[in-house]
Amino acid sequence: MSVNKLALIRYKTIDHFLRQRHRKWTLEDLMIKIADALYEYEGITSGVSKRTVQGDIQFMRSNKLAYNAPIVVVDRKYYTYSDPSYSINNSPMTDADLGKMKDAVDFLKYMNGFTHFEEMSDLIVRLESNLSKSEGNKKVAIQLESNKLLKGLEWITAIHKAIRDEIPLLISYKSFKSKAETQQVYFPYLLKEYRNRWFLICKPKKGTVLITLALDRILEIEEMAKSGFVPYEGIDFERYFEDTIGVTKTSRDRGQRVILEIDAYNAPYVETKPIHPSQQILKKREDGSIIIRIDVVLNFELEREILGFGENIKVISPPRLKNFIKRRLEKSLANYENNYI
């Protein structure tokens, strides 16, 4: 059973004060303490009703969250635990809880493959140790793709903090095409991951348009004065890449209708794992091939995606993309027709 955050605050508050046996607690006392906790943690000023607290006590007494709290009423007025050593924090986890925790630890271990999550290492070890004691050693059931050799991951924590706290960054950067490094102040807006590589969407202090920096080309980062940060207006970064495969996009780019023909062998794969969330199946042919539509920005990553299908895909439209893919395939073919080594 899922429990919302406010309910957990109430349960923990009741538990905290019922464990304090130096005084007696009436229902009204608990209501005051819960109201204080809700204000402290969530800024809620409306307090809590008597009926809600009574319901919370009944819930804690039940087995719905495996609490089975021994809450008793003394002298028909005062609430306490019949077992002085009891706490909901000591409640054993259910099998379902253990399963969910194991999956969570597996995911944390994947994230810990990135150096920017290395501070979780001790937490993961302790969680794994406690889970092993509870459920016995079991084989890992989840394995996610990761590459510990990737460069630039050490910058994620600093960049994430800068985005969250709106702090300009002085970044030393050297692109693959540049002979020397450059150093500029950037306003960071979004971290984006694509195929295990991380990118920063930002705007140079002396520029007017958004640019994308690859984290593996960053040489150094230094925080600047927070007062100098300039937000980027007019763009919802949560939706910025909705019409994009990859990260190559300018603020002026818009998704275009792309029509593709997929052969019969690859059709099931494309149907079950769409090339893009906008994918629509326009036609299913008798031979098993399909015609699909995606609405995406025409960029380098789209071209690579299409070329990755080799002879199993055909661009029907737009003509610009069709001709470009055709020229690249002709160049690729020429590489095999040349006799030199």
C-alpha cells in the first residue's frame, strides 16, 4: 500500500512522542505536535483534524504497513505504547518491501557506476548488507547499461548544483575540432543524457543563443557570483527535446514530418521499440513491412539512427533528408569499391 508524504509525517510524529514516556499524551496533545511538524516540514498552517489523528492511530495499529503498533489508551484519555521499546522504525519489512528495496539497490548500484554518485557507495554497501541479512543472498536480477570509462562524468554534480541554484559557470572547454581550449562564462539550464554521454544546454554570457557542451570536452569548471545569473526566457526545458533525437538542436529548430519505410524483418522491432515517441504507423503491408511517421528535428543523430538500419530502411520524405541519406550511402559504398588498403 502506498502512503503519501503527509501521512508518513503524521505517523512518525505520533511514534516520536509516544516513545517519550516522561509525560502523558492526549489526543489533543498529539494534534498540536502533528500540526507543528506539518508546518515545519511542509509549511502547512491548517493543522490537522481530530478525526484524521484517530484514523492515523487505527492505521498504525493495523498490519497494513506491518506496523502493528501496540498503541493503548490509559485512563480513557492518554495514549502510549504498551511496549516501551516499540517504534515503527523497528518494524520488519514485508517480502514485498524487501523486493522493492532490492530493485532500488540494484538501480543505485548502476548509478554508482558514475563517479558523480560515488558518495552513495557507503549507503549502497550498508543497504546491501542489511538486505542480505533479511532475505539471504540472491543473484542480481537487474543490469542496466553503463560505461565507467566515459569522461566528463565528474562534472555532473557541480553542473547540477549550478543549474538548481542558478549559478553562472566559468568553463574551460576544448571541442574535438578546436586546436586550443576556450574559457567563457556560461549560464547553465539543463543536463541531458544521450546514449551514455552527458551534455550541458547553456548560453554563453556574451552570446544570445543556446549551445550544447559535451561534458567529456570540459577541462575545468569554476562557480561565479550567483547574482550574475540570467535565466533563459521563452523555453520550457522540460519539453525542449520532445521533438528531438539526441541533443543537436537550436532554439529555432522545429520538428518536421519524416516518413520512413521499414522492411518486414525489422518492422516488429520498430513497432515495439519506436524510433521516437511521436512514431505513428501509417501503413502495414502484406509483406510485413511498415510505413511510419515521426515528427523530429532533422539533425545528425537522426541521420545516424537511420543509417544504423542499413539496407532495412528507406526515407520516403522529406526530400532533403532522403537525398542526404542517399549521398552518405553512396559515399559508404565507394569506400568498399576502392581497391586500396
